[in-house]
Amino acid sequence: MVSEVEGDVEVDTGSGSVLLSVPPQLGAEVEIDVGSGGIDFDLPVQVVEMKRTYFRGRIGDGDGRIDIDTGSGGVKLRQG
């Protein structure tokens, strides 16, 4: 799944990976929870808390909100 983000985003999937493409000017508080799978970033993020299956942090000014929860599958955030 690929999406271009321009505002608040909530993704919840029981199975499947998430690939989220965000514009360079986006600011957001980010929370990602994966049951199994990895969490990968291809953009600058400020880490608040990071474990193997959980991430909480900030992109840019943190003005918006991105919540991603997947039971099985990885998550990748990229700038694009």
C-alpha cells in the first residue's frame, strides 16, 4: 500500500505491510505498532521511544498525527 500524505493519517491493518510516502514539509507526531515485521524510515525523524515492534516520535514540527497499527507486516515511512 502506498499513500501520499497531506494531513492526519490513521492506518489499521490486521495483515499486510504499510508503505507511506510523506511530503518534505510534513510535520507530525508518529506512533507505529507492528505485531510482527520491521519499522523503517527513509526520512529524518526525532525518536521519542523505539522498540523492535513499536515507535513513537516526531517528523518536523509535529503539527499533524500519523498512527499506524499492523498485526502482521512491516511499516516503512519515506519522503516523496
